[in-house]
Amino acid sequence: MRLDTSRDAFARGMWPEGLVAALATLAVAWPLTGLLREDSWFVPAVLMVGLVALTGAVLRTLDVPPSLTSVVQLLVSLVGLSQVYLRESLWRGLVPTRDTLLLVGELLREAGTVLQTYAAPAPTTQGVAFLVVSLMTLTAVSVDSMGVTGRAPASAGIPLAAGFLVSVSNSGQAMEPWYFAAVAVLWLVMLAQQGHRVLAGWPSANRREAHGRDDVTANVPTYRGLSQVLGALALVAAVVGAAAIPHLPPTFLGDGLARNPDARNAGEGSAQVSFTETMDPARDLRNQSQAPVLTYRTTATRLEPLRVTATERWDDGRWVAPNRPVSGLLPVDAPIPRPAGLADGVQLQQEQVTVTGNALDVPHLAVPFPVASVQLPDDSAYRFDPDDSTVVLQAPADQYTAAYLSVAGGGELPDGVGEAPADPAKFDEEVLAVDPVSAEAVGALTDEVVAGTSNALQAAILIQNHLRSAPYQYSLTLAPAAEADASDPIGGFLETRQGYCVQFATAMVMMARSEGIPARMAVGFLPGQVQVDGTRRVIAADAHTWPELWISGMGWTRFEPTPGIRSEAPPVYARTPATTGDAAPTTTTVTRTPEPTTTAAAPTPEEESGLSEIWPTLWRTLVGVLVLALLMALVPLVGRRYREEALRAAATPTEKVEGQWLVLTRSLGDLGVDEPPARSPRDMRRHYRENTMMNRSGEDALGRITATLERSRYAAPDHVADADASRMGEDVRTVVEQVREATPWNIRANAALLPQSGLAGVRAWVRGVFRRR
């Protein structure tokens, strides 16, 4: 009876499996809806994942080799991404150009800056959307290639797990259970689909078993019920075991996209720091690692802390990382302007730091404040944020040199500094906003400390000295009363007078704002410890925060209200007038022997993105990837040609039958089934029945194959027609498909990517070339 080819084609395309794989990929990205503000990435992601699934299903239906299917899926997805995000850079809207790679680099750079600068939820810029959709597309190709085309859904769990960890590792709170449930259920459905195919090939009641020399029908017990019981027990054991095993921290396996302030953890033994996202170095201050975050030399005798970033945003009892839109940054490598508000009469001197080792993540760069210039390696670049005077690194820089300004001599300032009051209309309202919960307590204390002083600089010094006085104690452990009242952290600190740099700096910021002085919070590092060779080493525990206040005539100005050994002495201009309060302030002075270094040259602005300099490398890498993909597709193509070489050369029905038999033996050889000895067709049939696992329909197809082969070899030539050879080809596909279903996934993967027939075909081609010579 002739097979229903349309039904076979649909089964070969594995359309239901492809749909489930696509849904699993989309489920992986579900947590991103809470990490990104806008959902502009969602529709393109769905379209790209659907395109990958549809392409794979169509190619499998057409019986395209697995490796070629994966390569075509990748190429189609690249074309789709270029049409969605890169169309303007394509030649005639189709062919990638040099501008295409430049645009890709710019989009990825923008995405990196946004995702490492903003706390979740991060804005979904064009670069962020491009990055997310690209990652989802690559995940879809991997899952479909491994789980559907490669018929190994267990392995497809690897890219699914990787994407899932990226999505949920920095949510800042316990993972929502339905995120995991959605991915887990769909992955289990993929496994169930494979299990159904494999179990269908196991011995069943319809299996014809060989007993001795006779083929008899035997009722063989089914193993499906046992497998289902084992699966259910394994699921129960996994759930119970998960409840008993200690859980890892949410960021143990990955940092994730759009890093949330509450999800970072700088564990012991790590040189990484978390304050760039949390604006609170508490975890870093407790870090016992001695691994250097920075190693540098300086020309200065009075050391300054190294500033990384600053924020003016206080929300719900904590500092929030600054919003830093790319549109607000100066062009790449543009000269850094002179600090705003700095009067000409202030005597300044330029100092320099030369960093020889930098472990900070992009886009963060540590430099003393205010920075005058930055010189980076040729393969890196920076942009400057004039709003808060922060250097935003665009690419990794292990070494760099920075020049900065400091008040010269003994810190003498010209008359009139600090006398002009700040005009609120010229400042963002956030730099003047006092925490509403503690505003009353802050205002009362400030009035007492400042005592009517009208000069902003003098008022700032009085506030600083008050906080450095004896009643206040430095401690990484907050007093129980302060910890108990999380709704009013500032009021709790002012009451208990116990805290670390964040509490001292926050109190000074709020007290200054209550006096109408614009203020913000800066984070960075203390100068670190001097080493034997004269360099200074900064570790994670050197993390520090301090306030910056706007003083007329000086602009944004650093102060140091934190007492104790975990802080610096106040700047020279902030050490007068004499301290008021109950006791003298506690200070710690750090001195060193200056190391002569060369003066940093001002960076020259570039007309073009730094990506243009690495264009040859990017181009060679792209060509290499394409060549590798073509080579991966070459062996399976050669294998298919080698398996079908006798069939293509056949002219008579008898030759076509022999060609179909050769397709069968070589295809099963790729799946690890030895070729039968050269005996009668019946003996060869017995060999395959004993060494493979098929159901009744597969054994019937094998019987028809050997019967046709027997007639072709031993009967008269007119007993075999072209229709017989065609039906034999359909039976060959049925047998090979059933054997493949029952074959372990690793053997199937090897047959798809590196088939023995392909290697044999390559060897035959090489021998032919040498013979011709």
C-alpha cells in the first residue's frame, strides 16, 4: 500500500516540536518585561523567533540535511535582523556594507552603556532592543537546531538555561515562580515529544521477535508504563530535593541584563565592586579580597579619592543610580570642559594619575575630581557627562592616564567664594530636594549647626565638622534602632549617630539642601595603599562615598564628613573655620612620596567611531565564522551525495533498487549500525532486525525492501519496475527514520554534523584527485 507522503512530510518537518521550541525561547525572555521599561523589543523578537521556527520546519519538510538547516536558519535570521535594525546601512537594502558593521558596533556600544549605567527597569533604546532581539534570535536558532533538528531536546536546555539566567539573575527580589514554570513546562513538553517518538520504537505488542530461526508473533510487555512511573518519581525527587538543598544567591551564575541595584554581590575573593549600581558600598567595605581593583601612580602629594560616578536621585530611602541618556553625553573623546562655576581667582594646580591596572567594568572609570583630561589606549574611548562631571568609558581600558585639578598651596580662596546664594531656577530640582520623611529633623539640626551662617562654604564646613565630631561613630553595623525603621534611614542615623560613609554623606547632602545649597552624592575609592614600588593599590574595601556641594566661585565641591580610618582628611579648603561641636573632628591624613611622571597630553577628538580602527579584525572574524559554517555544512552534504551516488547513476530499475539499498546501508551506518555481511537479502534483513529497534510498520517496510532486493537480484529483469524502486525509496526513509528515533542523541548529533558517509565521501574525493594526477 502506498504511503501518505503529505503526512510523512509533515512528520518529517516536526512542526509541533518547532512550535514548542519557539514558545520555550519566548518564555525565556518573559522576565525581561520587568527589567526593561518599554516593550518595543517584544514584537520584533516574536517575529524573529517565529521566522527561525518556520524556516527550520520548512527545511526539515524538504528533507534538507540537519547541519545545512541550522546554517540556513542562522543566515535567514541575520537577514531578518538586518532588515529590522540595519536597513539604512545596507547597499540597495540587501547587501551589508562597512557602515553596517559600524552601525552594529554603535548599537552594541549604546546597549552596553545603558544596561551598565541604568538600574532596572532600564530604558529600551534602539541599541538595547537590537541586543535583546539578537540574543533571542540566536537562542531560537540554538534551541531549534539542538532540540528539534538535532532531536536532542535535553541538550536544548543549555541555551534555554543560559538565556533564563540572564533574564532573572538581577531582578533584585525572589524570582517569580511562573517565570521558571513556563520555561520548565515547555522544556518538559519538548522532552515528552521526543519520548513519544522514542517509545514508539520500543518493543510493543505488535513487535515480531525472532526466536531461533522462526519469526513468530509474541506479546512482548510494554515499557511505557514503567518509563512514566520513573519520570513521575524523578519529578517528585527534583521538587523535594530543591526544597532541601541550600539555594545559591540570585547573581551566583550571572550578572544579567539591566543590573538591578539590589541584585549585585561582590563576594569574598572578588575584585569586582557593586557600588556603581547600588550607590552604596556596604558590601564592598566588607569584602575581604585583596585583589586590586586599581593600580596607579600619581604626581600629587595631597591624595584625592578617585571618583567613579555621582547621583542626585534620592528615592524611597536610598540613593538611585543616575539616569544617563546617551543623548546627554559629549561626543566620543571630546575635550573635557573646564569645571562649571569655577572662578578665575581660585588658584589651581594640575595633577596626574597613571593607572596601570584597571578591573572596573565598562562604562565606569575612576579619576579624581574634577577631571581635566583623559588619555586612553587607542582601542578605547570615552564620553563625558557634563551634568555630573562623570567620565563614561565606551570600551575596556586596562590602562589610562588622567589629569585633574586641585586647589593649590594651603587652600586659600579669593574673597566672595560661597557668598552668592544658589539660584534654584538654574538647578535640577532633585539637587535641592530634601527627604520628606526626615525633613523636619534635618532642618532642625541644620539650623542648630549652621546658626544663621549665610556663606555657603562656611555653612558646608560647619556641617562637615559637626558630622566628624566625637558623638558620631563610624561603623559598618547600623544601630538596631536605625535598622528597625527602614522608612526613615536619615532620621535613624541622626538619632543613633552610628553608620558608615553613606550615612554621613547622605546626612550632609540633606542638611546642605535644607539650607538651599545644591548637593549630590559621589561614589568612588579612597587613594588605597602605597606599595614597595611606589604604586598605589586600590581594593574593593577602599570603596567610599562623599558629598559634593555647589559653592559659588568653586562650582561642585567635594567635602568629607565621614570620620575614622575609613575616610580621608577634609580637603584643604574645607579645614577652616575651627571646628564647632562637642569635640574636635577625627581625621586621618595620608601622605606619600611623589613619583615623577609625564604630563598627560590632551586627547585629540576623532571624527569617526573607534570601531573603524578595528574594522579589519571584525571583517576577518565575520569571514572566518562564515567559512566555518560552510565547512560544517560541507561534510553532511558530501555524505548525502556519497550515499546517493549509485542511485544518481542508475539507469534501469534494477540499478535503482541497488542504489536504494546502498542508501539504506550507508544511512544506517551513520547511525552506528554495522553494514550486513554480503549474504542473501533474507540474511541481511535478519541482521538489521537483530541490531536495530523498530516497530511493526518499520519491520514491514524492511521486509518489503529485502523482498524487492531479492526479486531484483534473482528474478527476471521484467519483474522489477521503476514503481518498485520508488516504493522501496519510501520504505528506506521509513526504516532510517525509525532507527534514528531509537538512537541515542549523541549518535544522532554525530550523524547530523559529522556523518561517516561524509568522511568516506571526502576520502573518496581526495583519492580521485590524486589518481587524476
